[in-house]
Amino acid sequence: MDNSKMNEKTTEDLEKLRGHIDNVDQQLLHLLRKRLDLVGQVGAVKHAAGVPIYAPEREASMLAKRREEASKMNVSPQLIEDILRRLMRESYLNEKDVGFKQVKTDLGHVVIVGGKGKLGELFSQMLRLSGYHVKSLDKDDWPNADAIFAGAGLVIVTVPISITCELITSKLSQLPESCILADLTSVKAKPLDAMLTAHKGPVVGLHPMFGPDVGSLAKQVVVVCHGRDQDKYQWLMEQIQIWGARLVEADAQKHDKAMQLVQAMRHFSSFVYGLNLYREEADIDTLLQFSSPIYRLELAMVGRLFAQSPELYADIIYAQRESLTAIGDYLENYTQALELLKSGDRQGFIEQFEEVANWFGDFAPQFQRESRAMLQSVNDMKAG
Amino acid sequence: MDNSKMNEKTTEDLEKLRGHIDNVDQQLLHLLRKRLDLVGQVGAVKHAAGVPIYAPEREASMLAKRREEASKMNVSPQLIEDILRRLMRESYLNEKDVGFKQVKTDLGHVVIVGGKGKLGELFSQMLRLSGYHVKSLDKDDWPNADAIFAGAGLVIVTVPISITCELITSKLSQLPESCILADLTSVKAKPLDAMLTAHKGPVVGLHPMFGPDVGSLAKQVVVVCHGRDQDKYQWLMEQIQIWGARLVEADAQKHDKAMQLVQAMRHFSSFVYGLNLYREEADIDTLLQFSSPIYRLELAMVGRLFAQSPELYADIIYAQRESLTAIGDYLENYTQALELLKSGDRQGFIEQFEEVANWFGDFAPQFQRESRAMLQSVNDMKAG
């Protein structure tokens, strides 16, 4: 920061040490290259054998071994774990270049209805990388729908939530009975009902719990709501696992209830938070200057919402009538808590806080540990 | 995941490759150890010369060089940058073992009022590592206050916000005039006024923008609100920079206004979010199962609040009367936005969204990029 402070000797010593560090970093780069190549070879072997790329047990045991070795060398176990996890992410990304094993080789082609949307494109890409023939069907393609559907073994619906059910009902009732019908909508009960009514063959509802900007499906979650003839689409479950994702089976109603709390309410309260900053004429630059890592993170989580499509959020919020109830309940709790604050009843606030803390139980300290790790990595990113 | 699928040849090939990977990882560990040692030596040289440990320009130019070298070797530049940033964090942590240069060698001792609090302990530790003699003064020590203050060159107040001003006014009006009086409170205007009134000598208000659980002050922000006789406490500013922190000078009123938005409101809305989950009888296990990285992160940010002291949060919220206004404004915006939703005016919602998005401007995509990197590292942490 203040080089004028350094005398010649200091500068010389530092330059020499930095030369050594440069040297170590060169070796580090070579080692990273080598490790990525080796893991690439593992991927190729797994690909040929059709084994999923993500192997949680192997990963856990490898990390445990490394942590132990690190301890012996007086290197922090968390350091080597963090570095290896980062490397694994890179390797998962590279898996895509190798392609994936095709589980079902006699399927016929796949039609993605809404294939030009971002999530549709991601699934198209994954399916193509696994050797499937994929056709896209978008708004303008309906006149040729019969030709596109002819011979399809799997139809995946991924259109805006607001038109999903109507589209299924009105356009997908004539699919061949052997064809699998699936959807990727973020609500599940109604689309699943619509699919079961419109189509006589195998039906499954999927909700990929990630945005289309993930580089790899490794470790990502896909919620599965079974519809009909599970044995007929079992291969698709295996295929998704080969991509590295984890399947979570769920009841459609239970899933939707959780999504009201998870998605709709959280999106809405982030939206209001952004709206509030705007109306308060906050100066984002100043806020960022004053921001601790935790607040920078929260600001980023709110700001990211506004980089995305308003239609998407409107759809998610309007998708379930019940979301409005959840959003309204939050408002009520906010109002009550504010009244408690205004009354100056500090002790009452503390008691309510403790009540909620008790309810969180062991999750609270667990979340604190988790978020500490996240905050540290946010701080790492700071350019200064 | 499904080892039964693998034939003997596959298993053999994988074992062999994993042996190679183990080997590379051993070399990696040795290289990490070596790099940490070299950076430790840099720290020792800097320590001797009294140069701050965090050198943003050097860091940026080193990273740029590595990224370029990585590109040439077909290694992702972001990979090497992430790994080096993680390594730098480790090195900053290790700095503590070396200690820091003492900028002011003829100070007399330091008294930390509230030294047994977590933030007080952190500052005690940093000051001791820099060669200062530090005395702690807590609730029970007031009978001996005269002896503890006698000869002090610096008094730092870090007690609960609710009693800060009163304590300054009633207990700190008899300090030697040459003594520096500073505080670490998260609001600044009132404590600064109180210090300027109670004490005739040098006064400075500080707000460390980080929790006491940071391992190192490197890259952390300390807000500085100047009080009186800046030249007398200039050394303290240098000392804090030597610890690696970045100083942000601010007007106390402006700082407090930002904190109403940053701290009080955000804490309160996280509190209500936790309260809401509790009242809705949400099942955290289920929520986590369904959670995408972004929601897991948000849940962690809420949950972490409840692992902490309710008194601390009550203090922060009650510290500024104006916070209640900010919290009330948010409620109003929430209510209005909910009415818009209930009216079914989808277009109105979209227009309001776009209005806020325009206001965020370039920050929205910037936050999206930032949060994407964070979310990836959250996903890296998943054990499966």
C-alpha cells in the first residue's frame, strides 16, 4: 500500500521471495492440468461403463484421506478440501466434453416443447450429449406438430407456468400411448394432473431445482413426482443420475406447499426489498462501500432477481393461488413484529427471538457454520 | 453410485487412475505447504518493514499473470484465480502467528472498555499481536477504573449499543487529555457526539464492518468517522491498515442512514422470515431437501441470525429511532405490492419490476455474476 516505506533491502528480499512463489505457482498450474486430465480419464472410463459421474462416497472418502494427510503436513484440512472441491467442480464441467452414456438406445426421438427456453436448451444439450435425437417445438412450430411428434419416445414440456396446463390439455392428448410425457414446471400438482388426464401412457413430473446457468448438473437436485408407469421411464431417472444430479422423490402437493414458502414468498420479499431500496432512493455505491460480506451477499441476492425476466417471476408468484396466502401470512407476522418493536417492548422481542431460535434448534448453529464458510469465500472474491 | 454395473476391467482402470490422482494430490499438498511457507516469509519481511500485509495491486497483477499462464495451458483462468484466492485467505490467517509491526511505540497502554465481548477480544488480540500492552475493563472493573485508565494512551469503547452513550458521558470524562478515545459501535453519530462532549482530547469513531468470527482482518472494512485531532490518531489508522483492513472514511450521519437500510431493516426482515417459518410450521428438513443452492443460502442467512444473541439484535434495531421508520416504510411497500398481486394485475407487477430493474441498472447483472460464483461455491460444499 505504501511502497515508499520500503527500503532497498526489503524490496530485494520481497522480489526474491515472489520469484520463488511464481515458480511454485507454475508447478501448481502443471499439477492442476495433470489432475484435470486424470479425472477426465476417469470420466471416460465411467462414460464407457455408464456409471454416474458423481460418486458421493468416493468423494467423501477421498476428501477424508486428504484432510488427514494435510493435517500431518501442517496444512489446514479445510484448505485442501476447499481446493479439491473447487477442482471437482471444474472436472464436472469438463465431463460435458466427453458426453454421457445413453441409457435408452431404442427410444425414438425426444421432443422438447419450449426447447428454445433456457431450461429447455439445457435439457436438449444434456440429452444430445447422451446420444439422443432431440427436436425442439416452439410457439411457431405448432402447424408442424404432428410431424415433430411422430415417432417420439419422450416429450418434455417446459413452457411458462401460466400456459403449461392449458397447453398440455389442448395440445398433448394425441401422443402415441407408448410415449413418455414429462414436464419441468416449478409447480407440480396441477401439471401432473393435466398430463395424467391428457395422456394415457407413462407420465412423470420433474422440477429441476437449479437455474439454467449451472455449468453442470453434478450435485444438483431434480424433484421427481411420479405419475404413471414408472417402469417405463425408469431409464430417464438413471439418465439424469448419470448427468450427476440427485433425485428427490416427492408428493406433488407437499412439493407445492414447500415451494410456496421457498420460491414464491422469498422471491416476493426480495422483490419488495429491491422496491424499497428504490423508493428510499438508496445509493447502491454507498451501500456497497459500507457493506460487510454478509450484506454484500444479501444485496447481491436481491439484485440478481432484477437481472432476470419479470415474466418468470410473475409466473412463479401467480402459479399458485396459495402463494398469496403465504405472502399475506408473512405480512401479518411482519406487522405484528413491528408493533412489538414500536411498543418498545425489548424483552418481548427477545422472548420471541428465543422462541424462534429454539424452533430452529441445531439448524441455527449449522446454518451459522455454513454461512461463515460462504461469507469467507465472498470475502476472498473482493478485489480490494 | 451403482458399483454392480462395473465389470472387473472398469474397476481396475478406475483404481489405477485413482492411484495416479492420489499421487498428484500428494504433490499438490507439498506444493501448498511450500507456497504457504514462502508467503509466510513475505509476511515476515513485511512485518519487519511495517508494510501492510494486504497489497491489492500486487494481488491483482499476480492474479492477472496467473490467469494468462493458465489460459496458455488450457486451464480455466477462473480455476487458478479461485484456488489462489483461497490460498491467500489461508496466508492471511497465518500472518497472525508472526505478529504485526507496532506503529506507535511510545503510546502507553490501551484500555478496551468491554474487552470481554467478542469484538473487544478481537481488537485486544490484534493490538497485542502488534506489541501493545492491552488492559480490559468490564462491568465488574469500574471500582478500579482509575488505576486501569492511569497512563492509557488509547481507550476503545465496545459495549452494547444501548449503554454506549451513557457510559461515555458518565464514565469517560476524566481521561488524560492526550489519550485517544475511540469506539466500535455500529451507529456513529450519537456515540461520536458523546465522546466529543465527554473528552477534550483526540476522538475517533470506528465501525468494523465484520463479525468477530473473521479469522483475519485482511480485506475487511473499517468505517472511520473523524472526531478531533486526526493527526494524533493517524498511527491507529496505519495500524489497522497493517492488519490488512481497508478504511472507509464517512460522515457519521450518512453512515447511520445507510445502516438503517443495511443493518436494522435487513436484520428485522430476516427475523420476521424466521418467525414466519416457525408460525407456518415449516419442516426445515423438507425445505432443505427441496432447496436449490440459492434457497439453501437464503435459509442459512436467516438461520444464522438465530444462532446469535437476541440482545445484540434488539440493540441494533433499537439503536436508532429512525430504523423503525425504515422498517415501517418496508411494510408499506410490501402491503402495496401485495395488493397489486392480489388484484391480479400481472402487467402492473411486471412494470414495477422493470422500474426497479432500471434503477438497479448495471448493478443487477453485476450482482447476478457475483451471486452465481457464490452459489457455485455453495454447491461445491454439498456433501451429496
